[in-house]
Amino acid sequence: MKNKELLNRIDGYKDDMIELQRELVKRPVMGPENNGDGEAERAEFLVKYLVDQGFPKPMIYDVPDERVSTKKRPNVAVKIPGADTSRTLWFMAHMDVVPAGDLGMWDADPFVMRVEGDKLIGRGVEDNQQGLVSALFALKAFIDLGITPPVNLGLLLVADEETGSKYGIGGLVDLYPDVFGPRDEFVVPDAGVSDATMVEVAEKGILWLKVTTKGKQCHASTPEQGVNAFRAASRLVVMLDDLYGKFDAKDPVFDPPISTFEPTKKEANVDNVNTIPGVDVFYLDCRVLPSIRLDDVLDAVRCMADKVQEQFGVTIDIEEVQREEAAPPTSVDAGVVQGIMDAITQVYEVQPKAQGIGGGTVAAFLRRHGYPAVVWSKMDEMAHQPNEYCYISNMVNDSKVMALLSANMK
């Protein structure tokens, strides 16, 4: 009966959810890297909104940032007491959005939300306002019905997700370690697939390398007077395929279940056909299973580069452009994983699967501190695109999933 009451109440919030989305869209907030002034305006609005909706008084956890006018980036947390006050199930969403980009690619003003059938259209409606609104109203249902959840329910609205999380969850866990308890668990509704089946529990390590090969430029008609950096770099690119054989571990949680090592971007070398390039630059994108050390991958690349240097008489510099060691995965047996999969099945009538991904999410900050965390939503992944949209039905039903998970926590 309790679960049915929660679901019915959430159905009744549909119009309120749409209006909250509208208010958020017209208050775009961005970090300094995106020529914005931080999240203060939206945080102030959301704190007042939460209080007006009957939530306990939110707490503000500021992370210093001299680049914004307030000199700080706010992170908002509010908690509903549960029967077991030693544990909290947190729903974490981010307040910041990305710029609209090329306005000519939008059908209308990106900061005036449009409703077209089951779609909400505007910057931020999916990334991450769908998750923010769904979580807020899932918790509001407990307040309005006077239901005490089995454990504390927390709503955490963080800054700076779009530009690195140093002033968001990264700064929060470092500066305010007492905010979370040792048995807390997290849901991050900020990624997903259109059939709701992917429950993300793990991420690969990320290693991006810039490889600069230096030879000697000369006229193409007299190659003996130079050292062709392009040829040497090309040999190295082919040799790098051996990384797949050297690091061939498999993990069925991930799709694909292997580490990947792919040459991607290549910078221009010379402007004309009849010049042998003296410098050549390409990039390598490595997505590495958690069981493999990034240093081992880097050592293997360096060893291959050394062989090419000796063979071709070039020098090869390897620079780390990005490096993120894989966070410990969340166990598929964790309560939050099993609980959310049960709730997804009840609401969406599908069989979800715990999966790992090749990209990075803010859940990694939590997993590195030992907290079980899942990333989940039902969405079309319209983040950062022109005419960004979310489905109203997904927003409402995701809220139901969160409510059922909360009600059935053990």
C-alpha cells in the first residue's frame, strides 16, 4: 500500500515537475571555464524551493573559488530522517550546465523551455535537470505522505560537474569528510540508455597520450638529407596494436569487455606535398580495465617508442594529456545496485543489467572513497547537443524508480 501511495503521489507531481524545469532552464549557471559565474543563483533558488516544498533546512557546503564573484561554489545537501539514521541513500545531481553553443543550430531560444508533447526542450533539461527534478520529487513524496523511509534520504546538488568537479563533489569529499557516513550509498541520475536497462557500476581507467615524433625536415626529392617523422610515427601507430595482446584481460561487466587502445587525433605536419615532415604528432586514447595499472600501459608504449627511435633515428616524446586511474567498481551485490534494478523492473518492466563503461563519471569520486554508487537514468543521451530534450514520462517514471528504491532499502 505504501509503495502504491508513493507512485500515485508522484503521478500527481507531473505539472510541478514541468514548472520546476522551466524555472531552472531560465536560470542557466556555468563555471568560469564556460564564461560563467558559478552556481550561486541556482543554489539560492533551489534552497528556497526546497524549504517551500516542506523539506528540512538544506545545508550549504562551499568550496572556495576566487574566479567567481561570490568567491565560492555552493553544494547543497538536504536530508530526510529515516528509521535507521545511521545510513543515508543519497541522490546526487549537478546544478551547472554547459553553454548553448551555436544558437543557429537551435530551433528556438535554448533558455526558454518548450513543451512539445512528451518532450521538454531547452539547455539542461536532460543534463542534469531530469535527474535533479526526479530525485527531488521522489523525496517530496515521502514528506507529503508522512512516510518515514527505512534509511535517511539525501538530496545532494553539486557544483562544477561539467568542468571537472574540483569545486563540486571532488572538493566536497575532501573539505567536508563528515557529510557522509561509512554506510552511505549513492544514486547518480546523470547517464543512461533509452530502454532504462543500463545500471553503471564501474568505469575504465582513462589514459590519453600525445605522441610527438621529431626527425629532420627536408625536400621530398632528397629524403636522404632528412629523417621522416611521419614514417616513424606511422610505424609506432601500427606497433601500438600489440597493446591489445599485451593487456588482454576481459571483464564481462564492461561493454566492450576489454581494454581499448586507439590512435585518434592527428595534427597537421607540413603544408605541402613535397616536404618531408620533421615533426609529427598523434594522440592515443586508452580505456583500461580496473585490473590493469595505467603505469604498465605507459611503460609498454614507451618501450615501443624506444624501438622506433632506434630504428628510425628520431626522438619520441610522450605526454599525458589526461589520466584517470579506474575507481574501484561498485559490487553488483551492493544493496543500492540490487535495489535499483528491482525498482527499474517494477516501473519499466525491463530486465536491467549492471555494466561498466569506458567513460568517466562523477561516481568515481565516491567510489574512490569507498562508497557504493550507481549511475542510472532513462534517457536518449542528448547532453550538450542543440535542441536538448528529455521526456516528461521518463522524468516522472525515474522519480518512481527512486521512490521505490528508497521505500524498499534494507
